[in-house]
Amino acid sequence: MPLATSLAIFQSCNITGVPKSTRCAILRDMAKVRKAERRPPLNKTHKLKRQDWAKKYLKTDFSKVLWTDEMRVSLDGPDGWARGWIGKGQRAPVRLRRQQGGGGVLVWAGIIKDELVGPFRVEDGVKLNSQSYCQFLEDTFFKQWYRKKSASFKKNMIFMQDNAPSHVSKYSTAWLARKGIKEEKLMTWPPCSPDLNPIENLWSIIKCEIYKEGKQYTSLNSVWEAVVAAARNVDGEQIKTLTESMDGRLLSVLAKKGG
């Protein structure tokens, strides 16, 4: 009974009259409280495109793929994260209430094999359109990481990005092509599929670290510094686990017929 209440679980076993505190204590030895996974709705077209994508890349060497994405972090963190146990007689800590989480920072990063690329901070106030996205990649990814790689590495690397308008516009596509990232070196991406990008799991790891125990921040620089520190604590084995999960993700898409 996924996501069932403790009362519903006990009633399904024909057990009644047990206090909630006792039910929860018993269930903690065998289960955990979790929220339902969130994913965009998938229509028939989306599912077909996800299947086509999985078939196309099924035999790909995913150690050659650079998985990229942006993440926004706010001063206050996601809603509902500031929860946890407190002792009897203790008062819950006070949290600041600010509009839109107190503002935030946009972060870009990539992972490939067992390596983290970045993270890089998008300049405050910059809206990523086609031109600013390409300039951002030039100033960060290309100048600070990609140009240091060998010719053989560049020849084999596949660049992945999602279908954000600034990523897939004619301007950005042509600009990346001039950088040598085109055709088979630029991965096509199915719609509504953040669950297929392993870097989403990296974002979860970082957010869990920077917002643990209901942590809030007083400035954009302080939350950015926390992101950098958390990213440095993610080791190569963790990243490798994420990138090596791709074969399983593709097989799952095919088994679920795009779902």
C-alpha cells in the first residue's frame, strides 16, 4: 500500500485500537515515510519519443556523455523541507518568511563518467536566452574545462542538454555546431524527461546537503558558497554511480513503453 497512512495499513491487517504513536514506532522498523515522485505528465507522443530515444542510444557508451543541466537554489530552500523531529518540551526553531524563497542563484553543471564539471554560477540578473546561454558556456564550460581536454576526448564526447528554448534554438544549435558539437555529438533529448537525466540526482544530493536541518541563508553569495562546498563533497564514485545508471534507465523506458 504505497503512501498509505499508518491507520490504513493497520486496518488492512484487521488491527484496530492501536495509538498512532505506537503504529508509527512499529512501522519505522520496516518502512520509511516518503512523498510520491513528481514527474511531468506524459502523453502518447511523449512516450513514443522516449521509446525512440531509448532505442537510439541503447548501445551508447554513456561514459562518453556529458550530462548537463541548470538548477536554481533559493535562500530558504524548497517548501516543506524544514521538517524534522524535536524533543518533547522543545520549541520548533523560527524560520524567516520571505517572498519567493528570498531570491536565488542559478547554477549550471555537468557530469561525465566520474567527473563533475563545475558548478558554475550564472551572473545574478541574467536571463538565459540563446545569446546569454552561449556566452555563459563560452566563459565557463569551454574556457575553464573543455579546452583543457585532449583532441581524442573532444572527438568522442557527446553533449547532452534538455529542450529549454535557450538550448535548442537555431542560434544555440548553430553556435554549438561551430564549436564542433553537432550531429551525433549533440544528443537529442525526449520531451518531459528530467527523470532520464542523471544530473537531477546530483541536484538532489546537493540540495539535501545545503538545506539539511532547515538551513536558511542570508545572502546569495552564502548559498552559492554552500553549493560549491556540497559539490566538492560529492566524490567520483557517487558520480560514476549516477552515470552508470543510464543503461538501466533506458531499459526501464523500453519495458514501460515510454512511461
